[in-house]
Amino acid sequence: MIPLPVNEPTHVAAARRAALELAQRLGFGENDAGRVAIVVTEMATNLLRHAADGEILLDGVAEDGPAIEILALDRGPGLANVAASMRDGFSTAGGPGTGLGAISRLATLFDVHSAPGAGTGLLARLTPAAAPGRSPSPSSVVQSSLVEYGAVCVPKPGEQRCGDAWTAVPRADGAAILVVDGLGHGEAAAQAAQAAVGLFRARPALAPAAMVAALHDGLRSTRGVAAAVAEIDVARQVVRFAGLGNISGAVVAAGTVGRMVSQNGIAGHQARRITEFTYPWSREALLVLHTDGLRADWALDRYPGLAARQPGLVAGVLYRDWSRRRDDVAVVVARERPIGSAA
């Protein structure tokens, strides 16, 4: 994921260039890359105009082909009326008022959360009109037919590679999700994290405790990782969880937060005990997993309506307001896919 600050006019052009480069790497054609550039330019311009300071996050994902997800996050004054802000011609800053409406029309998926005094988060996903066949990049995830995910994974400021990582695999009855934090930062931490991702994908059917044990055995040549595996079982309405080290997990449902137990240890180096725990799940629940780059005292009840938004937008708002900003950070949010939505 590429983090891009937006607090001066030159940052708008820089975000546009970064988006075009990512689109070209993913095989977007000229017209589709142009749509990506327009959306990023509108998002960055809105950040500068309405909040004066914000951040764009770019990520390449795979869901039935390549896609680009764009998050625009700010702590500005927020929107008093989100629905009105989507209408063409609506403006609070003297502009033409076509920004959010244009973004929603150009994007394959668009979502927004905002409240007066609480800032604004925008999520847009764009796919090519005719996506060429290609293998997903190592950080990409193919969505489950039963579970949908969203994530933010950003390196420590000053680092080029992120030592945190995540991935997920679909299951017939739900999905299994891995979150890892490579020991330290930089290249060696990123290599350990990606090694864990590779081991997880090589044995996708293992139960959480067995998977964490396999990671412990398979990562001895690396500097090691904190690791957690969560398995959402839609049919039995439970989440199974096993973790070593500083990965936090929680099930958020009906206004309550059920925190999960991750045991002391470092996968690849030290693991006295690997235990699997089971927690209740419901159709309305959210699963939140994160590394220690996110403060553990986050609270979704501070954001009315956010839990009903797209998982990637939930992850983005948590990152915006609760990230420590001095460490790698990964935040993953998952929920059951709404009935009737496309897989």
C-alpha cells in the first residue's frame, strides 16, 4: 500500500502520478488508467480544499482480475449531509460541486463515511473495463463468496517496505485470514512477513492453531514474526483464532467488542503454547485484526454508522485515528458478504 500525504498543491500532482504508475503496472489500459487518475485527482483536491491536510492510500488488489483501491482520509470538518454532498452542483468551498458525484460514477465501488467534526473517509475501487488475465501480486487477495475484507497495510515512516502483512483464503463455509508482523522493520522484517504469507497460502486448509504451528516450524531461518490466524465459520456462526505475539483481534457486534487472546511468542523462534480459541459470530458482526502499529484502545462506537460501511473504509478510519505513526501497521476488517451482493 502506498501512503501519500496531501497538504500542499504539489501533492495532488504527485498522487496522480503515483496512481498512473500503479495502474500501468497492473495492466490498466490508457482509458482505464485515465479514470484512476481523475478519481485520485478529485480525492486529493477535495482533501486540500476542505481539510487542508490528509492522506491518500493506493493499493493494488485482485478480485476477478486486477483492481486499484484508493482511500482518502482526513480529520477535517466533516460533512453535515453526505447524501447532499453526492449531488452534482453541491459545494461548500466555492467549487463546481462535481467531485464526489464524479468519483462515484467513475468507480466500480464507492463508499464514504463522514460526520461534522469527525473528518471524512472515502473509498473507491476501480477495475479495468476488460481486465487482462494475470496472476495476482503477492499482496493481493481474492475475495471469498461468503466473506468480504478490507485492509490498510502501511510501512513505518521512512521505510520503503512494510514489515507487516496479511492475506486471506476462501473456505466453503467462510474464510481464513492471516495477519503477521515481522520482527523489527525494513527489508528483513518484510521478508519474514512474506515468507509467512507464502506458507499460509501453501496450506490453506489448516485450522488456525495448526497453521500457527506450521508458521513457527517454517520460519526458523527468518528473524520471525508475530502471527495470528482467524477462521470465520459462517455455517456454525463462530470464529476460531490462534495467535503468537502482538497481533490483536476482536469481534464487534451489537455494540460490544469481544477481544481475542493472542499468546506470548515469536513464530519461528519461541512458542511455548499454541492454543486455539473459539468466539461467537453473527451475520452483523465485524472481525477486526491488527498489528501493534494500531493502538489497542480503538472504539468503533465513536463513529456512528461506520460499522455498516465497506470493510476497507472501516480499516482506513481506524488507521487514520488510532495508528501510532511510528511503526509498520496492518489493519484488516472482515464481515459476511451481504445477501444478494456480488461475490
